[in-house]
Amino acid sequence: MKTTLEIPDAIFRRAKSKAAERGIPLRQFVTEAVEDKLKDNPAPGKQPWMKLAGGLKHLRKETARINKIIEEEFEQIEPEMWQ
């Protein structure tokens, strides 16, 4: 299928240069780039970072313990600070 695209000059030159470096026509370079981009796009509502969400859930108790220690330390008044 033929189509017309408006591509900024700087990007067009870089794409054409990369295609020449690889020894392929610009048409093939653009087609491969679009195919790659389509592969990387997750389905709507499924962002890749969501796979990691909750991955550190097991550390909640440890984080709470550390925060409690920090709070207790900051609540203490050291006598040398008041002299």
C-alpha cells in the first residue's frame, strides 16, 4: 500500500542514513521500524511496568519495622544537644 507521511527533515535524514548503512531501502527500514513499534506496544490497559507492581510486597513488614526504629530514634532527646 502506498501512503504519504510527513516526517521531520532531521528524522528523515537519520532514517535514510541508517537504511543506507544497513544496505536496505528506506521503505524496508520504515516498515521494520513500524513493525518493531507495534510489537512493543502493550495492549490497552496492560503497561509493562504493571508486571512489577507489588513485587516488593514481601518487604512491607520490614519497611514498617525500619520506619518505627527511625521514628523512635528521632523522638529521643540527646542530652549533649541541649548543653
